[in-house]
Amino acid sequence: MITLGFPKEKRKFVPHITIAQDVIFKCDFSIIKEAIGAPDIGKIPVDRLYLFKSEQIENKRVYTKISEYELLGFKKL
């Protein structure tokens, strides 16, 4: 992203997918984790990457797509 004009972050990069945000559980999460078990989602094909901006607007999380990148060499499973 530096080549696109973004400054290099000083934080350690940790790639992730946000599943939920600002969730409050009424019980200890270990109980939920044990009830659900280990996820078995298999392989997930990825053919493009979307860059989103995340903002808090009027107490709501708002995600705005900034750009989209097609991944070259993608092969369907």
C-alpha cells in the first residue's frame, strides 16, 4: 500500500475477517465456544479483495467500500 501513497503502519499486521463487533454476551464466551465446537468451513475461494472504510456514525458501524482488487491467477476449486 506504500506504493499507493499510504504511510507504513507501525503496528504488527494481523490479517483478519471481522465476524462481529461490539457484541456483549450474557454468559462467559467459553460456554458458547464449547457449545458450538470447532468450525469446519473447508476451503474458501478468494478471487478479489475489497478495501473498506469503517466508521462510527450516529452510534452505528458503517462500512464504505473504497476499492476492489481482482486477484490474478485465481482458480476455482
